Amino acid sequence: MVVKRQPKRLGEYAYQEIKELILKNKLVPGQNLSIGYLAETLNLSQTPIREALGRLNAEGLIVHTAHKKIRVSEITDEDLLQTYQARKLLEPQLVEILTQSLSKGSTFLRAAQKLHKNINKVLESDMSEVNIDLYLQIDKQLNDLIMLPVRGTLTGDLQLTINERSLRFRNYAETFATEDTQKENMIRVISREHLNIVQAIIAQDSNMAKAYTLIHLENSKQRTFASLKHANNFPLESGATHKVAGIGS
């Protein structure tokens, strides 16, 4: 007997799939979306697709244009500024909570030690041959680590939302703006910043962990702005948007 997925599950499935495509820039800023095409691609009817798009519209990931078109929302300098402002307010506090939650043999400490080991693997490798999957895994592990003490709370939910926005910006910048040599240098620099944060966490030095977190966030903001400027070859101004040539209209 074949058990069919219930409508609510179909809507959730469509939402998660389309959202992932946007966050990973498989659907890029400014790209027009067709309900029919999405339904065919995901092998679903149009009803769960419409439900998913309604949720994504509420989250600001898609927009409805004046001509009744559906489009992936643009990335603006204001989006980036607000996201990094939120991260600078929240993440140092999360790092402090984590640092104060460590104890010998705790799950938190073991996770931090594993992350420390993985970061060193990246730094000790030839950057031209670095395991990109491991690098991306480390980035996720660090986000997961600082989330551990607040997972399932309102603070944790807020951080997850901010992380999703940051992921979209980073993926866009890395995918469309960065040459291989720049990527290698970026991986090394970011990995060292991550290492400083994790070492301070393991040492239970909350002040240094917070300081390194703020340094990393400021550097990350500057890298993202620079990459987006390079991708579009124009200076960022208030209200400016970023598009990929030939995509969207």
C-alpha cells in the first residue's frame, strides 16, 4: 500500500525545497519564478507551491511585482547592514553563554574540541587542494556550536533566521564574485578567525571569545560587501541591488 504525503507535508516540503534553492543561489536574486515550472520540477501540484511561495513572500525571500510576476528578492546593501547589525548584537552574547556553559567532558566542550581539530586540518592543508566540503562543514559546525545552549528557545529561533540570511549573502558572494585564488586566501583568513574564536571558547575566556567574534563579523561584512561590488562592478549605494547579468528582468 502506497502512503501519500498529506497536503500540509507537501506544502512544507515545497517550502523547504524552494527556500534551499534560494539560500544556495540556485534561484538567484532577480530571477522570475513560474509556479508551473516549480510544480513540475518538484513533482507537485500547484497548490503546495502557492502555499510555499506565500510563506517565502512573508519572509522576504520572494516578491510579487506590479505585473503579477513572482521574483526572487534582490540583495540590497541595507539587507546586509541590518543582518550584520543583528549578528553583532546577538552572536557575542551567544558565545558568552556557550563559554560559561562549558564543563570538563561536556557535550559542548567535546563539540568545540572537534571543531578545533577540523579547523586545524584546513589550515594545515594546501589551500589549492583544501577540502571545500570540510570548510563548509566547519562553518556550519561553528554556527551549531554557539547555538547549542539556546536551541529551541526564542533566541535560538532568531539566530537561525539570521543565519539563513547570512548564508544566502555568503553563497551569492562566493559563487558569483570570487576567483579561485581569492577563494583560497579567503578560506585561510576565515579559518584563522574561526580558530581564534574556538580557542577562546575552549579556554573559557568569554571576553576574548566575544572580541574575536566581533572582529570576525566586521571582517565578514567587509568581505561580503567587497565581493558583491566585484560581482556587479559598481559601488554600493543606499538602496542599491545586486543582480546576475542575464537573470531576471
